[in-house]
Amino acid sequence: MRAASTALLTALDPAARESAMHSFDDEAARRWLEYRPRPRPGVCLAELDVTARKAAHRLLATALSPSAYAQAMAIISLEEVLDRAEGWQRGRHSGDYWVAVFGDPARDDRWAWRLEGHHLSVNMTVVDGQVSPAPIFFGANPAAVRYAGRPVSRPLGVEEDLARALLDALGPAERAAAIIADDAPADIISATRGRVDAPLEPLGVPAERLGPTGRALLDQVVALYLDRLPPELALREATRLDAGPLHFAWAGPTHPGRRHYYRVQGDDLLIEYDNTTADGNHAHTVLRRPVSDFGADVLATHHHTLIHISEPTRRVV
């Protein structure tokens, strides 16, 4: 990430570099999270030459597994599909994605970066060489494009299918506990807040109540979202979550083609999925760590270390 972000900044002309670079201590810009088409901090990929745009894509690829990178590219390309569906009225385009770097990756021990646009937000914080990887938002509109009932494009299909398989594997009592509402919420609950200040109450069915098949499928759902990360980061995140309890909750009808929502919660884990607009053909998904988003975990360790080092040594006489 350090090499890729430095290469990106080197590839930018002075004006673009000024737009892309921000202070790490600019909390409002660094904790920005927006998956709707809005003005945002950073430099727009559409304004860059081919070399700089390629450098931005290479930086994005350091944060994602090959399968997640393919999902991200499909999400970006859907801007053109959506623009056509809307009659070319809103000017959506696949270059409307922005990259921002916080701090100087070549020199600083605290720095971060984000690549973000409509339905994509990938945030990485690096402190003392440790990567803190969240939030990661993937959306898709349309969620599915079909020909004669068969999917031509469905970037977040696995996220829906695995959760449905889990729901179908539950027994009557487990299913009743998992379904928390007959109607889905309008959007993911955590929305675009830079901080999840009031953690969501764990709802639904606890993992310990699931049978072997249900528990295995729940583990697959969690792994699917963690495996958006490169293998070494995904393994570290999975290890970090091993000790905590998990809950699975579903809202809305249970048959395909209707508006629905689910979430998985752990001690420092929040996975949300919704498909609740455009008659169930507009999906949002997010991987968040409510306590550790935007590097709060590695920053806390960094600050603790600095305080410990700066404390004078007491002499005992």
C-alpha cells in the first residue's frame, strides 16, 4: 500500500496532488463515508491521465482480494448501465470515483487512503505498518441485469444467495428468532455515519443456537465479507473475531424478488446488506468495525505506545 500510494501521488500533476492529499488529522475528511453520488474529498479519476488512473486502480487492488476487485470493477461499470436506464438524464459515469490520501505515505507513521464513489467506498488506515481495513462498502444498481430470466450481471449475488441459504437452513424456532421484522428498513442502518456512536443492539438468532449446517453457513457469510480483503488481512480479521459471539438477523419477505435486509453482528463486527429500493433490485452491503473503523484500533495502540515511551522512568531511592 505504501508503494502503491506513493506511486499514485508521484503520477499526479501538482494540482491533482493538492486535491488528493489531505492532513491525516483532518477528521472530517478522513472519516468521510458516502456511497451516494455527492461531491467528496479527493481527486476525481475522470480528471486523471491514463498513468495516474492506472496507479489509482493498482492502489485499490492492494486492499481487495481478486474476487472483490472484480466486484468493485463491476460496480463502477454499472454507472453507465444506470445512466442508460435513467435516460442519460443524470450524467452518471464510470469515472466519477475519487481517491484521497491522508498524510504522507512515504514519510509518516500514520496515514490513510480511500477510493470512493457511488456504491463503492474502500477505506484503509496504516499506523506503524499495521493496516486497519474498514469501512468497505459495495453496492449495485441495478443489483441484477437479466436476459430471459438468467443473470447477465449480478455483482453482489453471492452475498444474497449465501444469506438465503442460511435462512433456509434454520429450523422453525431459529428462523422465528432470526426474522426481526416483516418489512425491510429503507437502507442499511449504519448509513453514512463516520462513527457508529450508538452500537446497534444485536438482534436475531445467536450463533450458538444454530445447528451445524446453520453455523457453517453463517461462518461462510462472515468469511465472504472478510475475504473482500487480501488473504493476510482477511486471516487477521477472522482471528480477531474468533472469540466473540455472533448474531444473524433478517428483515422483510423471505422469497426472492422482494425487498429484504440482513445483518451479522459481533463484538467489533457489523455486516449489513439491503436490497430495498427499485423493487428489490438495488443492493447495498457494508463491512464495518464499529469500534475500530477508520483505524481507531491501530491509532489507540499507537497513542498508548507514545504515552508509555514519553513517561519518565521513576527512580526508587
